[in-house]
Amino acid sequence: RKEVEQDPGPFNVPEGATVAFNCTYSNSASQSFFWYRQDCRKEPKLLMSVYSSGNEDGRFTAQLNRASQYISLLIRDSKLSDSATYLCVVSFSGNTPLVFGKGTRLSVIA
Amino acid sequence: ETGVTQSPTHLIKTRGQQVTLRCSSQSGHNTVSWYQQALGQGPQFIFQYYREEENGRGNFPPRFSGLQFPNYSSELNVNALELDDSALYLCASSLVRLTGTGSGYTFGSGTRLTVV
């Protein structure tokens, strides 16, 4: 079983749609959780950290369910500029190596 | 504040050759991690350097080696290149404090290695 599993997509959605990505992780000792965004042929960039209480940043909402070892990302009112690959990332602590999922590809269509 | 810079940006090598990739960490950061990202995959952890010593290694063979220098910059060396080594190699720097807390990672834009 892979450490971090994501649906690879692609998700093709119209502008303005709401889209949700899910991710599961296998190591119950994981302490830090993130969503990264990666544009084609570029480096990953931190989109947001994920906290147990859930957190929101503008149109983006992240949720963590430790009991189910499940992380989600919700994007509301999708923009063309949201088209990218979204990587689910976990680590044991803030300084230990990041473990990446394969990523979920999103295409927002006009 | 300068970010993480990697060189070269692109490289083509022949199977069996050796390659050295370079990374300058972000100002104020003392730890460097290297990741390999094959096409269609997420980045995979290769190893991490802290205080010039390897401080954690992923599932990569010994022909992948590295160095960290006193200025916290780093090199990744790969010997006896194989076709499957073709990938984007990402360097990420971070600050690890004596308390054990960290700053989070900043990624460089990567070196795209093609082995033919």
C-alpha cells in the first residue's frame, strides 16, 4: 500500500464549479499535513497546511480526519488559474521528509 | 531574501555516465533535502543533509550520493546513470532550529535530467 494515495484524475470542471480532492495516508504516526500545488514542469509550491480543526484560505478549504487517515481539499468558484496538479503531502513532523502522493490533476475549463 | 536556486536547469547524459546537480539553499536555511520526481509521479525523497551530514535517506541505491557545504549549499551526485534516472530533481531547503522546530520547506525550480 502506498504511503499517500490520491485519485490521479484528471478532473475537468467548468469555471465557477466546486471541486473536491481526497487523499488517504497509511502512517498513523504522521503529524503534519499539506496540500501543494504544482504547475506543469515547475516546482511544487505550498498551497496550505492542513489542521485537525480544518482550515480555510479564501476559496480553499482543507479538512483532516485522523481517525480515518483522510485529508481533503475543497476548491470553490474554480478559476482557470486553478488548473494545476494538487499534491497531498504528509510528514512525521515539521522537519522530517515530506511524503508526496502522485497528485491529482485539475483542469478548469472556460 | 533569495530563494532556492538549482543548476543546471536541464541536462542530457548518456547511460553509464555520472552527473552532479547543485543547489543553493535559501538564505537563513541550514537543511537541504533532495527529491526525484519521475513523469506522472509525486516527488520521492532521496536524502536530507543537516550540518554537512546525511540526516535521513529514502529508498535510493548508494550510487545516489550527496554533500552539504559549510555555506549550506548542496550537491547531488548520481553514478552509473540508468534510463530510469530520467526525472526532475528537486532541492528543498529549510531551517531546523535547535529546539527541533522547523520553518517549512522552500523548493527550487529543479533540474530536469534526461538519460539517453
